[in-house]
Amino acid sequence: MNDPILELFGAAAIVVIFVVMIEIITGFLRPQARSWAPVLIGLSLLGLGGLITLTDTPALWGSEADPGLMEAGGFQWNIVCFLGGALFIGTGFIRQLALGRGREYVQRLNSALASTSRELSSSQELLSSIVRSSISGVMILQAIRDEAGIVVDLEVRLVNEEAEQLLGRSKDALIGKPLVKNLPCIRGEGLFHDALSVIETKLPFRDVRCCNHGDRDRWYQIHAVKHGDGIVATFADVTDQRQVEDRLRHAAQHDTLTGSPNRSLFTERLEQAINRSRRLPNYLFAVLFLDVDHFKTINDSLGHEVGDQLLISISQRLRANLRSMDTATRMGEGHLPARLGGDEFAVLLDGIRDVRDALLVAERIQKELSAPHAIAGHDVTATASIGIVISDGRYERADEILRDADRAMYHAKKSGKNRHVVFDEKMHSEVVNRLSLEKELRSAAEHGEFRLVYQPIISLETATLVGFEALLRWAHPERGIVLPKAFLGLAEDLGLIVPLGRRVIREACHQLKKWQTCHPGGTRLTMSVNISKQQLSQADLIPAITDLISEAGIEARSLVLEISETNMIGSATNLVPVLNQLQAMGVQLAMDDFGTGDSSLSFLHTLPLDIMKIDRSVIKNVVSKQDCASIVRTMVLLAQNLNMKVVAEGIETREQLAHLKNLKCDYGQGFLFGQPLEPQDAEDLLSSDFRFTIAA
Ligand code: C2E
Ligand code: MG
Ligand code: MG
């Protein structure tokens, strides 16, 4: 081979290499362009290398080896071609491989990007549909920060139509505007601070706020959460709901008859006052506890309608009085008059200077209440007894203050009514005693500390024992025997009298059965048991008594239930049905302590009674006071007319006995015949065939 051919080959090889390099580079630059060119070139080069080798091999041509082509220019061209071919084929394959992988990856990336962007746009559509269709107002706010990075305001970024309507502003008037200036109706300043706290604390905010729309207030429930450097707030108009709640709250906290705050609201406000007095050492308040004097009598004599009107008039006067006080004094303005129930009222005097303020108010109230109330053509005069408690830091609960004010009111009543009394230390110790008595009383029933004693009842005509009255005793482990007067009232207040009263009836009936069985003539004996008003109003009284009688195996006739006159007054009409049922069962009914209450004699006609027990206070003076003797005579005549037997209580002397016998009393009971006796002593009395010698 000569040199020009060699040069031609060399030039061709260089051109081919150059073209291939360009192809490779552009192939990499355009990864998607798949090309087999490097491989083809590689194969061509291999072919070329082979050709050169064949051309220059003498064995093949039958002559001496001519290294012309193979070694032209000092190169082994066939080797160069082989190497170049291998290089091209290798890089061609690698490129194809890389391109395939890369394309796959790019495709995956592209499809992921496409689906993400699809999802994004569908989420955006969904979000915008939710925002648009939301029945709540939606608002997105962005923090506006000053150079120091402090949030100075919030800019409205997005509002939906509902928000426009609720706020009474158009989108244009809201978007891009700062919040504080834009929403004065929702007290913008407060809202800004709430929004700020959501941004800073990242805690959600929920509250109900009032928004003033010109002449009317609307209530919005607002809920806000942090979003980026701002908040997303949703709000709904809850005015209707709020109004219903307000009405319900008002109904729950106000008395239906008088419209005054009731016990529940009063207690709530009192608790607030207690908390305030703990925080502010100079803050003083007072509670006035009012009870209308003789309200029962007014109710009974003039009727419930007049009674109700009187209560309304009293609460109106209390309200007017406190209103005028606000302007006349320098006291706080949170005074609250309330009706606690029945004829009981209370007044909270907020921020008094000292006890003199409370006394002044009590005097004014008493003066104003005592002026006649014109009701249904009557001039009704009513006075009130007032108990006063001044806050002194020792109170922790509203009921403690009311309890003490009630106690002071009770003292005002006791000292002559139409008075006011300030709760003091002496009363405090009374209350403390009462509390400890309450505790002891509750456990006394469990520990079986109650028992019965029996006082004989004598026939004044025959001087024989006709029966016993069962009287309750409390065998106190430290104080010894405690009389009913000391604990009955409290037992009634605590509702303990009902179970206790049942035990009394059961024990007395069993005791009677025993005596009736064991003693000759005992079958005629009766057992009188005192029964309280609370027991009488128990729905299951009749079946309970029926059971107790049959359980003991006595005749209903031998049980006498004694009801105190004071318990009957005011409730006679209510009691008639239950008394009728008891009488129909055969149980005898006695009016106890007759002559102590204010009952009119005609009121006896209305009640189904068998026995009248004239009170000891009348019997005591039957000898010394002529009018007492006349009263007893009238009572006996009345009882005879009503077909009732008469028992004279508390006979202590023979003179009294003689008088009462003359006045035709049927039976007598008193220390003259016998003290209340322990069961064994009463049994001994029965065994001795007791007969009292009555002087003629
Ligand atoms: P009461 O039913 O009028 O009972 C008569 C009270 O007068 C008894 O007082 C009796 O001890 C007392 N007494 C009787 N004769 C004389 C006397 O000649 N002179 C004096 N100074 N007192 C005499 P007691 O036992 O203290 O009972 C007081 C009241 O307690 C009873 O008055 C009754 O109302 C009530 N009570 C007693 N036991 C019970 C009971 O089991 N249940 C209820 N609900 N009340 C009861
Ligand atoms: Mg009695
Ligand atoms: Mg009595």
C-alpha cells in the first residue's frame, strides 16, 4: 500500500472518530434520542482494522509481508481500529443502557409530577368548593410584621360569601385590609390579641363573641387555628341559639312568680363575692336574709292569690330600694335582691364600707315594706324580720353565709319580729353546736341511741289507767338523756324524722301488744304516738301504718296518732284526705297541744278528730286564772259538740285535777299521775293494777 491510500485511510478514520464523538456528545445532551450509531461505527472500525490486517498479511497474499498500511506513519493502524471499534461498541452499549434507565426514571418522575399537580389542583378545587359552600364564614388572615418582626396587625387574605354576609362587608372592603381597623363590630382589638396568641402559641382558639350591627347585637361563634404566618378563622352566627340559651338561663335563675333572681343565681353571685373578698382584702359585702312576718296568717286569711301578690309587691319594693341605693350611696353596684323560696328573700349588698351600710339598708327596707300594699281591694300590711351577715373572710361557701344569715333572722323573729339582727359570735357558736348535733344525730339512729318512755293517761272519771303516750328519748353517750325539744326540730330539718317516726310507731305498737297480752284488762289500753307533719305528708303513710299495725298484731283502734295543733294550722285542708283515711282504718286521731296555736275554734269542724289534748300552758293556770278555766270549759264544750274526748295535759297538782274533773275533762296526763316511764317501770305500774285516788 502506498502513502496516499494510507493518508486517505487515516483521514477517513479521523473524520469517523470526530463524527462519532459528536454523536456521543449530542446523544448525551439529548438523552431521549436513542441511537445505535456508536455501536455501528465501532463495528465498522473493527471491520476496518480486520481489513488492514488482512491486506498487510503476506501469508494471505502469497508475498512478503508489507507493513505499509499497518505501520504507516509509525502507527499500528489495525490495532488503533480494533481499539477504537471496541471503545465505540462499549460506549454505545453503555450509552444505550444509561439512556434507557434515565428515560425510565425521567418518565416516572414526569408521571409523578403530573399526578401530584393533578392532585394539587383537585385539592385546590375541593378546598375552594368547601370554603365557598361552607355555611360558616371563613377568613384567612396573614400576619403583618414590622421591621423588628413583631406582628402589628393581620391582613385579610381570603373571605367566603358567608363571611361577607355575616360581617356585612364586601370582599373588596375586606381583602388586603388590616383586621383591627376593619372589624370594629367584633371588638377588633380583643380579636387581634386572640389571633396573636393563636399565632404565638399555635393553640386553637374558640369563643363566642358579640358583634354590634348598628342597632342590634349578633353573637358569633369563632374558631381559629394557626396557618403559616397567620390564622384560618371560621365563624357562625349563633344569635338565635344564644337567645334561647339566655331565655333558658334566665328561667333557671329567676323566680317565676316575682321575676326576681332565685336561690341558684343568688348563690352564684354570692360565691363570686366570696372569691372577690378573698382577692381584695378591703372588699366587704353583706347578706340580708328576710322573712315576711306572719305570712302564713296572711295567706290563710286572705287567700293564696293575695299572698302571691304580696310577694310580688315585696320583691318590687326590694328592687326599687336597691336601685335608689346605687345612686344614693358609694357602695358597689352589684346589689342583688332574690327570692329564695316561700316568703324568704335575700339581698346581696356589694362593696359596703362597714356594717353601718348594711344596717342602713335593712332599716330602709323594713320601713318601705311596712307601708301598706294595695292588693285586690285590701290594704295588706306586712313586716319582715332580717338577719344580717357581714363577710369577714371566714366564709368559703355561699350556703354557710345563708345559713348564718338565716340564724340571725331567726333571732330577729324571736326577739319580736319586724327587726334586724346582725349575726354575731354567740350565734356562731350556736351554729357550730347545731352542726355537731347534726353529726351526732345522724349517727345516733345508726347506733340505736333512741328509745321510748311511756307516760300514763288516766281516766278522770274512773281514776284508772287507760293508756300511755310514747315519748322519744335520746340516750346520748356523753350528755345522758336528751329530751325531744333539743333534737326534734333538727331531725325534721334533716328529714331524719320520717325513718325515726316509723321506728317509734313500730316499737310503741309492739310494746302495746305485749302489755295487752300480759295484763288482765290490757286489751282496752291505748298507745298514743306523736307524729310530725313531715310524716303525714309521706305518700306511703297509710300502707306503712297498716303494715305496722298488722305486724304488731294490735287493733287499729288502740293506736292514737297525735298531731300538734301548730302542725295542723295552714295545712288542715291538705291533711284532711290522709286523716280521713287513717280514721277509716280505725286509727284514733288526736289534736295535740290544743290552745298553743292561733287556730280558730271553728277550724276544728273541718277535721276528722277523736281526741282533743288541751295543752299544759292552759292547764297550768286553770286554778289561778279565771279566764283559763273559762277557756278550758269552752274547749270541753266544743269537743263534746264535735264528739271528741278531752285529755288535759300536764296535770301536776290535785287542785288542777279537781278543777278539770269538774270541767268534765275525760282524761288526764301529767306528773301528778306519773312521769314518762321506762318500759319496765310502766310494766310494773300495769302489774300493780294502778288506780289513782282522786279526791272528790
Ligand atoms: P307532747 O306530745 O305534748 O308530750 C307531752 C310532753 O309534756 C312530754 O314532754 C312530757 O314529758 C311533758 N309532760 C307531761 N306531763 C307533764 C307535766 O305534768 N309537767 C311538765 N312540765 N311536763 C309534762 P317531752 O317528752 O319532752 O316531749 C315534748 C314533745 O316532743 C312532745 O309533746 C311531742 O310533741 C314531742 N315528741 C315526743 N316524742 C315524740 C315522737 O316520738 N315523735 C314526735 N314527732 N314528737 C315527739
Ligand atoms: Mg303528744
Ligand atoms: Mg302535748
